[in-house]
Amino acid sequence: MTYNPLDELDKATKARQTLAGLLTNVKDAISTPEAAGLSLSAQVNYLSANIELLKRGVFRILLLGEMKRGKSTILNALLGEDDILPTDVTPCTALLTTIKYGKSKKVTIRLKDGNEKVISFEQFKRDYTIDLKESARLEEENTIAFPNVDEAIVEYDSDILQKGVEFIDSPGLNESIYRDPITLGHIKNCQAILFVLSAVEQFSDNEKEYLKSRLQGNGREVFFLINKWDHILSNLGRKSKDTKCVAEAETKVHNLFREVISKYLTTESKSLEIYGERVFTISARNALDTLIEKDYKGFESSGFPSFLKKLIDFLNHDRLNAELSPAVFAVRQTQIKIDAAVQEQLALLPKNIDELERIIVQVQPLLNQLGIIRDQLKSLIEKSKNTCVANTLDSFDDYTNNLINSFYDEFIPPRLKGTSEKNRKEFLDQLKNSFESYFEAKILTLLKSINLYIQNIHSQILGDIYNSILQYERISDEITRCLVGAEKVSLSRNSDNLSLSNNLNLSDISRPEMGKVGVAGGAVAGSLLGGFFMGTPIGGVIGGAIASMHLGAMAAPLVLSGFGIPFAISLIVGGILGAKQAHEDYVNGAIYQLREQIPRIAEKQRYYIEKSVSDSFSTFFSVVQQMDSDLSSRRSRLSNLLERKRQEQINLEKEQKQLEHLQQVISNLSQEIESFYTKIR
């Protein structure tokens, strides 16, 4: 095979390393003694954080799917090995398992009590897999294997892992309900999801429901892998040699999948085109076998290379750009601050002590005004957060009470077909599924209502933030005029950074024209606004910032995290099972016990709702933190300069040259980074 798509992953690894090195050069340049008087510690920390993120950067890929779909076989094929994860048992793995790079083979088991234990590969595959009989028993009893374990971390020396990719293998969609908090964390932090399906079993109701309630609208890219495609041919028997029959069978299966999958791809573009970009027919077993045997022609026919190329293209372009853009912005922001600080220092250095003291006295009220704007914005965000949390919890409590009161009228239990042990057990299994679906549907309905309310609150805060920044930049502009003694100050790259705020789509927020704001102040606004909105993959687009805070990213944790329901039902109905009650009384008793458990189940959901709503405001507070950092730097620069004047520690000509040299160094490094980033994109 002349082309190996895995080689393309080197691009991302090298890009991270190169950009981390360039950012380190910028950080070192502003950490020199010559830059000490500019009070740039906040920028040093900001750059350091971005450097560490680049150094630790990996692509995380989560595999989801029902049991027996071939997830572990797909993972083994991706890793190029046939014995990393067990593939001869059902389910393939019985734990949520993360596979990451390590110089030596080892497995870490993370227990629910917070403890960990390191075991060998052999022990992992022996002790943490289950056979067909055990799997059937657990499924029948509606329990999971190893309930005291959260997840397993497998470290292995593999080419694709060494290139900065991590995989997370889930046991099955049913099990993920029990381990939702952990699965959710992986969904939020992964770059792509591989949803594994079977060509011969098509979509199960569980798969459809999982897509609808957990994956749709969560902002993560989903690749659909229709595995066991070769089984279509083998299932045709003698007709497998009839090309027309084969084509008809494959088209029929494709249409069945397309009908469901198209709903979850996009609503904005050509669904057929996107279907071809995100849905792949593969034979994982054939891919793995031919790969191990180095039969590259056979590997090509497995459908695996086409999928792998599309996945890596996506990671190398869309996701890599999103990963690198915050670091590039950190440099842009640093240059703005350097330019402003240098020009300020160059203007103030020739002043004598009396002149400098008079200027400081003159700007002190203006600095105080910046502090007032910062404090008022913080108070406003805090008040909005508290109000939002309180109102949301009140709505949740009212909804829960109504749910309890209407439970007998709305919940439709399954039918108990008889009084035998088998009849009762079937009834309890169906009751669990019915109640779980009923409660989840009710919570989803509530969350949609909560989400609309939070969107309105967040939109109002965005307007308040924008207005606060406009006030802040006007005062900053006035301060600059006082310090520099000029109506306008030329700051390099100012227009680039202002474009971040000019591109915002705040259709419901009235704002003054940016032209009314001074250039120096505008640079501050660009810095604050840009830093706030650069958290989105596309950078600087407010729609992305809003989307990251609402239902797409918020509904999933609220729904997923609270589901201890199956455990609760097992405990409740276990007691009823042994009771010798009449047929009708038995059913009514089971329903009564479920109703009594709603407050306990709801209380757990309540905790996650409160935390999620509160956490959704954290991004807003970052603007306050940036204002605080900017104000502290301004005060520190002035006080340091005055103190050095009093100590007669200033060599005017030398410091002027040093500042101009620093400014030029940062400008050159910034241009180098911009050039590198342009080529990568």
C-alpha cells in the first residue's frame, strides 16, 4: 500500500509542536528583564496555558454502539493489532475503556470509590470481559458488569496512538445509561464520535433513541460506520452471485439507514452529499484480518481506508484549526498589549517625577472608573446567574410535583400476562423500560423549556457585556490620551483584532458605531471581545458561543447524568416480586412504588441541573477576569515607572532602545505565527 492515511496525522503533531515552540519564543521575549516594567505577567500566564494545551493536544475519538456491533474489532483495526481489545466475547469489552499511548503495555482500572489499580493486559482481558452466557444473564437482570468500576485506561505503544489520537470504547448503549456521567465527559471532550451500526440488524429502537436524546445537537461530529457490510452478500446465499440481487439488497439497506441517519447529519446543506461524507459501509473483521496479513488489496476492499481518510482529513482540518486558533489569538492579543504598553512607556519615560505624578493623579479617577465598570459587570452577571438558577430550580420543582400528581393518569404500564415467576419477571423488565422512557421523555420536555429561558438570559448578558466593554474602551481611550498626549495612538494589528468584534451578529443588541471609539480603546475592546468569543471552533462568531452554552451542550449532561433509574427499579420491584398479592394489586403496587421513587430520582437530576446552569455562566466571568488583568497591569506599570524614577534607575536612551527592540521582536514573531497558521489552514 503506497499511501497510508495515518501518516497525515503527523501534520497535526508537528503543527502543535511548531506553534508551541513559536508561542514559547513570544513568552520568553516578554519574560526578559527588559520587559519587566510593562507588567505582562497575565500575558505570560495566558501564553503558558496555551503552550501546555498544545503540548498535551490529542484527538479523542469515542466509539458508541449496541453490543455485538463490532466496536472492538474496529478499534483493533485502527490500532493495527488483533489483540488489544477482546473481540471473541459478547460484549467485546465490559467496561468503558480509553486507549491511549504508552511506552509499555498496562491497564489502569478506575474504581467508583476514587481508587485505582494497575493490572496487566492478560489480567484485564481475563477478569474484565464476559462470555455470552454472562452477558445474557446481565441483560435479563437489567444490571451491568463490574458496577464498582468507572472505566479502564489502556496504555499501548501504537503508531496511531503515538501520533496523538486517543480512543474511547463504550460497552454498549444500554450500559452507557448506567455510566452516563463518564460517557458524557468523553462526549464533551472528544473531537469525533464513531457510531457503529450493523448492516444486517439495521437500526434498533435503542439506537434511534440514543441518537435523538444524546447525540443530536451536541455539537460533536458523528461518523456512522455500517459494519458487517459483507454479511449482506453472504446472507443472499446462492443469489450472492447475481449482481442485480446484490445491488438491490445493498440499496435497500442503504435506504433504511439513510432515512434515519439523514435527520442527524445536518439541516442546512445537501443531505445526500453529507451522507457520503459521514456514513461508511465497512467490514471491520475483513479490515483487521487483511491488515494483519498485509493483504493491502483486501484491506482496500473492506471499505476501511475510505472511512479512515475522511476521518483524518476532518481531524487535520476542521478540528486542528479549532485547536490552534485560540493559541494564535493569544499571540495577537499579546501584541496588542505590547504595542499599547510600549507606546505608553515611551511617552512617559522622558517625564520628570513631578510631571509623572501629575499625570498619574489625572488618570486615577479614570482607572477607578474602569474598576467600577468591572465590578458592576461582575455583580450583574452574578445576579443574573443566581436568578437564573433559582427560577430554573423552581420550575423544576413545580414540574416534578406535577409529574408526581399526574403519574397515575399519564404513565401506561405494561400488561402482566400471568402470576408465574416468568410472567412477573417479564413484566418487571418491561416496567423498567417503560418507566425509563417515560421519565426521560418528561425530563427532555422540561429541558427544552429551561433552555429557552436560559438562552434569553444569556442573550441579555451578552448585551450587557458588550455595552460594558464599550464603556471600558472609551475610558481606556481617554487614559491613553492622558498618558501619551495624543488624540489617537497607532497600534499594529489593531484592525485584525477589531474584526473579531465587528463580525459579531448581535441583531437584538443596539450598539454605537465602532468609529466613535478611539483606536487605542478599540484595541482593548477587540482584545476583550476576541478573548471572550475565541472559545468557539470558528472563533469570534457569537452564534457558536451561544450554542456552546445551551441545549446542544447542556441538555445532554442534564439528561444523562441523573439516570440511576434502572438500579432504583431493580430494588423497588425486587421486593414486590416476592409478595403474594393478587394480580391487579401486584401491578398497582409496582406503579405506586415507582411513583414514590420519583422525588429521589428527581433530586439527583436537580443537582445536575443546578450545576449545569451555574456553570453555563463561567464564560461570562472570563470577561471580568480580563478587565481585572488589564486594570492591574495599567496600575502596576505606572507605579513601577514612578518608583524607578524616584530611585533614579532609568537610563532613558537604553530603555527606549530596549522597548523598541522588544516591540519589533514581538511583531516579527507574530508575523511568523500568522504566516505559519495561514499555511496550516
